[in-house]
Amino acid sequence: MSGVQVEAVAGAATADPPASARLLRTARSTNINELRAECLRTKAAADPDPEATYRRIDAERCARFFTDAEGGRNLHVRGTVDRVSRIEKRSSRSSMTC
């Protein structure tokens, strides 16, 4: 396994030790993006205090604007589901969907 895979699995396995064998199998059979997503799902499912997680994600919320190499303007947003959903609802009413 690569160092990136080990780091992803270790973080999730710390949150949910019984999931470590499943995560190791996933690491061997999938790409790093799918592995990271599965590790995040595993950590979320094992979260002992979802309210504290919500508060942490809300406190760390961010929006980043950047222009890509092609000249397209981009927006990357991270936040709680309810806050980001408001942005999604507004963009779905316009022609700004991908």
C-alpha cells in the first residue's frame, strides 16, 4: 500500500477499529479517491458526537474562488450540509448546473 492509502485507512480504522479489514480490502481493490470516500463514510458512521462534528465543520467552513488554466471561474465550498444546500438550491434555480 502507498503512504497515502495507509494514512487514509489508519485515520478511519482509529475511529472504527472493526472496519480495518474491510478498509484494507477496499484499499487493494479501488483507487485512492474511492478509498478516501469510504474512509470518510466510515469515520462519519463511527462518530461518537455528531453535534460536535457539525460545530467543527461549521467553524471550518470555507469558500474558495479560483480561475482554472482554461480561464473558467470556479468555486469550491465546504461546510455543513444545511448551509451548502442553500447554495445548491439557489444554483439549481438558475442555469448554473454542471
